[in-house]
Amino acid sequence: MTTIRDLTYDLLRRNGITTIFGNPGSNELPFLQDFPSDFRYVLALHEGVAIGIADGYAQATGRAALVNLHSAAGTGNAMGGLANAWNSHSPLIVTAGQQTRAMIGIEPLLTNLDATMLPKPLVKWSYEPARAEDVPLAMSRALHMSRLPAPGPVYLSIPYDDWEKTAEPESLRLLGRTVSTAGALDPAAAAALAARLDRSTNPVIILGPDVDAARANVHAVKLAERLAAPVFVAPSAPRCPFPTTHPNFRGLLPASMSGISRLLQGHDLVLVAGAPVFRYHEYEPGPLLPAGAELIQITCDPDEASRAPMGDAVVGDVGLILAALADAVAPAERSAPQRRERPARLAPGSAPLAAERVLDLIDELAPRNAIYVNESTSTIEAMWERMNWESPGSYYFGAAGGLGFAMPASVGVQLAQPDRQVIALIGDGSANYSVTALWTAAQYNVPVVFVIMRNGTYGALRWFAGVLKADGVPGLDVPGIDFVAIGRGYGLEAVRVDTDAAFATAFTQAIRAGRPSLIEVETAWTTP
Ligand code: TZD
Ligand code: CA
């Protein structure tokens, strides 16, 4: 006789999940009771942090991750994180405990009212099983659904009295199931697409986060070299799909219609892989593409393909398609694009340091394969210009632009990648949304180096106020926060520095320490 609980843990095991991220409440305790010894529970002190850690973990492992939240209130706290996870195609199984079935109708305390409505539209699927006996099938479906293309979060609301019930013997069949996808181009379609690329006289490649998610960076490099095409990263990039040191690399595209069409002037074919077309931010109307250019998008996401306002799209496995194209195109006869000009490294400065100088120091002193989880919003462009990222999985940013991602995600990425140093670069505004992630880092000894860029303001918003010509906006400064005290309060080593040499020393020590630590560095305002 197997309980629903035992069968569920078995299903998770069979699907490679033995870590649960969460913040528990009474509705979740029956699921967690007699917690199996081969599982690990990672406690977050806020649900936005739980989902952020799970998101980082899922993205860095490339596998589904489970988050257990408390009913409606816990789900609500996690919604900002869910917006990021939805946009980054992160395979998350989000479960929330529901009140006991016998009382749901009377709406006692902690009922998750209309539970399946709550996380929409930021989940692929939202479900509350009709019977306890349906929980294993629901969990199995959630596991498969979360990672099938396009991957994304799913939500299950589970009444807490279900776990003790007996599983139906037939539901044991779920344990052996595999669900796989294909998604490669058939040879004729690959040849036709390659021929279109070959015919182009001046192609350009634009890569998005799903190239990195598919671990297809190497295929993108080969394709770019064969085509002798310049490569841009798609606007509002949450990951780094191409080595920033590669001679064909051109940097980050701007996030406006006219900005993009201006920059792509002269190209007759725009090949976009692993990104929406396009994730704009600022509204600068204009042509969507330069005159005479056609566009081809390769995406794992049918929704991304169908909502694109221009060009042709192919939906499939981004990695397999890029690999096939890289093989199928003829080596171009034109000369390779000119290496981009990169800004000169800044010389040592005095306090407050230029943010660019801090980035230069970090790039110089960090291990070559370090991973950056970023939420320093006014320095994003500077990072794409200055940082030398070569390995896949080197950069993560909240994919919906929702702050409160990077602090917890850095903890999840470091848990997933213990052999690479994770550096969380966080603005002094952003640092406040999910600050309790510091506690999880300290308690689980997850050795992230948190660098807090303290410029005393919401720098990116100051810049955006200028774009929108919105003068006289209140609430743009964040003075009077002591991150060293906060860091120490949550159990981290923490220091404040304001000179070049002090930063270099603190940063080097932090990397060597092998423990989580926080460096607060005073920086000057930056214009993105
Ligand atoms: N709240 C949430 C959850 N997400 C947001 N994106 C914002 C508010 C708005 N916002 C931005 O988009 S950037 C920003 C805010 C408040 C300023 C962040 O300031 P910072 O970094 O100190 O972290 P910079 O470098 O000073 O911009
Ligand atoms: Ca700031």
C-alpha cells in the first residue's frame, strides 16, 4: 500500500528532483512530514526568495525545480518571481498547500480561493486535483509539462489531507513514464533555410536567452563564423548566449523599434534565435526592420513565434536547429566582421568609484569562468561592453525585469554550479526586494559574493524619467541603508569600501574565502 505522499516523492526522485525550495505553512506540513532523508529542503524566508532561488537553480541546471509555497498568501508573495520565471522559460513546479477538503467550502483560514486562477497568466498550467487519488497524475503532468517546449512554470494546489490517502495501484504506472520531444528540422527544411542564409549578402545574427538555455552557444559561434556575420544579443537580455570576447560579437541591441532598425541598417537578413522578436522596452516608434531586410526567427516557443509582428518563424529545438544550420550553410566568402571597439579599462579612481571601474576590477580579479547574476540596473549596458564572458551560463538577469530576482537566483545558481564562482551584482535599490536571500546563503553556506553598488538612487529610473520627459518624479532616491549591517545581521561577512585598492582587496579575499560574503561599494551615478 503506497500513500499519495510516498508515490509523489517517488515520482520526484524518478524525475531527478531531490531538492525542494520553499517556505512552509500549516497546509504544507503534511506533505513535508517524515521528510525523506535523500531529499534536501532549502528554506527561504520569503516566497519571492524561494521562487527566485528555484529559478536560478532550474536555469543553471537546465532541469525542473520544485517550489513549495504557502497557500494564497505565499503564492501572492511569489508572483513577481513567477513573472521572471515565465519570461525566462524556467521549468518550475510550484505547489501550494490547500485547506483540508472537508472545509474548503466553508472558506476557513488559509483557504486558497479559486486557487487555479491565482497564478494566471504566469503559468503554463494551473490545477487542483478533483480527488486525492488524482494528485500523482497531476504531479506527473506538472513535471512533464514544466519542461516540455516551451518550458515554464506550472502550478498545483493540493489539499493537505490528500497526502495520507492511499494511491490507486494503477497510478504506479506513472513512475516508469518518459516523455520526450523531437524538434529538429527535416533535411529539406534545413537545406531551404540554409539556402536562404547563403543567398543573403549581409546577414546578421541576434541571439536570445534560449540559445544559452539550450547550451547551443557553440553552434551559434560556428554559424556566425561560417556566415561571417556579426552577432548581437537580443534586447533586454536575461542570459549570455555568445562569448562576449568573440571577434564577431557586437554587443547588446537597444530595446526600441527605431533603435534596432537603425542599428541593423544595411543588413538584408536578420536571423534571430532563442528570443522573442523583440522584447522592446522604451517606446520609440519606427520601422520594425531596416528597409530591404527580411527576418527569420528560430524559437522553442509557439507563442513567441505567433505574436511576432514581422518575419518568418520556425518553432523547434533551438540547439538542434542551430547545429543543423551551422553544418548546412556554405562558408561565406565575405571577410569576417570587424571586431567591435571596446571601451578602454578605466584607470584607478578616487571615491566614489565609477561603476565602470568596479566592473573592470571584477572582470580582472574574478575567475575566468565566474557566473554573474545581475541586478544593477543602470550598469547593464556597461557590463555588456566591458565583461569578458566566455563560458555558457555566465550571466543571468530577471527576464521580466522584475527586481528581487538576482539575490535569490544567485543562491540557486551557486547551488547548481558549486564549481564556478557566482558573483551577484546588485544595486542598492534592488537589494531590498529579496534581501532575505542573504540568510539562506549564510545558513546553507552558499559562497556567493554579493557586490552591492551603492549610488544612493534608483539610477535606471532617473534615466528613464529623462526618456519619458517625466520631470519632478518623487521617490527616486534610496539614502540611509547600511548593507554591511544588514549583511552581518543575516550572518554574512560584510565590508564597506570606497577606494579602488580596498575594493580589490575585499573582492579577492571574498573569492578566496569560500563563504558567502557581501561588499558594499560606493559608486558614482551611471547613465545607462
Ligand atoms: N519593482 C520591481 C519589482 N521591479 C522593477 N523593475 C521596479 C520596481 C522598477 N525599477 C526598475 O525597473 S529599475 C529600478 C526600479 C525601482 C531601480 C533599481 O535601482 P538600483 O540600480 O539601485 O538597484 P541602479 O543601478 O541605481 O539603477
Ligand atoms: Ca542604485
